[in-house]
Amino acid sequence: MISTIAIATSSIVTTLIIVAGVLMIVPLTPLLGAPVLQPAFQQILPALFGGLGVAFVSKNWKIAVAPVILMLVLFIFVPALNSGTVGLMVPVSALFTIVVARILYRKGVL
């Protein structure tokens, strides 16, 4: 019974927060569209992947070394890559990481 009440309360609070966000988006739209804030919005995707990366690296640092080195080399030696190419680099890095993890697993390192 307590868990049912907790889940119901959590659902109600979530719904209220979403409703408040929907109601406040119209008055805040001019503020959020300001040119001063545009650089911050361009960093949302890299920040999300950075947060996920910290959790990944802390659990499996042996697997994380190879993609970090790959991305460092690519971004240092290919200047055309920037924050706009993150959407392309994430799948490339993910595939590379899977291949390296498979190799490390077969060698018994993992």
C-alpha cells in the first residue's frame, strides 16, 4: 500500500512539473531564444554524452581508453570536426568501442 501511494504521488508530482513547464514555456520563449544563450544550447548534446561517459568510464575504464584516444586523435588531426559533428562521431565511436571490447574480451583482458 505504501509503495502504491509513493508511485501515485511521484506520478502526480511529475505531471504537475510537466504542466508547469508547458505553461511557462510561452512566456520564457523570448528569453530562451536570446542570442546570448545560443552557445549554451549548442553544448547540450556533448554535455549529456559527457555525463554518460563518466558513468561508463568509471565502471569499465579498460574499454573506455580506446575510444577516448580515437576521438582525441581525430579531433586533433582533423580540424573540420567540431561540436556540430557529434551526431556522426557518436555512432563511429560506439562501433569502435564494441570492436575493441570484443577484442579485449577474446584476449581475456576483460
